[in-house]
Amino acid sequence: MNEEVFNQQIRKFLKKVGITSQREIEKAVRERIAARQLSDPGALQARMTLHVPELDLTVEIDDEIALE
């Protein structure tokens, strides 16, 4: 295994996940606010699941996203 290539590929994957996730969350929040369907705009509970079947790896990350 080439450690440098492996590290670069992980960073590339995480960057893609981060950018895509941020875009989708922002879009959903704006849509809900516009439709007046967001009851408590103070914070959102969020969960991200990382699953790598070949490694039998599943990790869940829970956190809160503050809106104000």
C-alpha cells in the first residue's frame, strides 16, 4: 500500500463528503424556512454514517448544527 496515495484518496473522499453534505443541508434548510416548515430554527440534530463494507466498518457521528 502506498501511504501517500492512500492518504490523498481519503482526503479527496472526505472533501467530497463535506462539500456535498454542506450543500444538501443548506438547500434543505432554505427550502424548509421558505415553506415555513422549520418549527425550531435554533438548531438541528444531525447524524452522519460512514460505511465501508469491505472493512466491515460503520461509524455514526452525531452532532448539533446551530442555525443562530
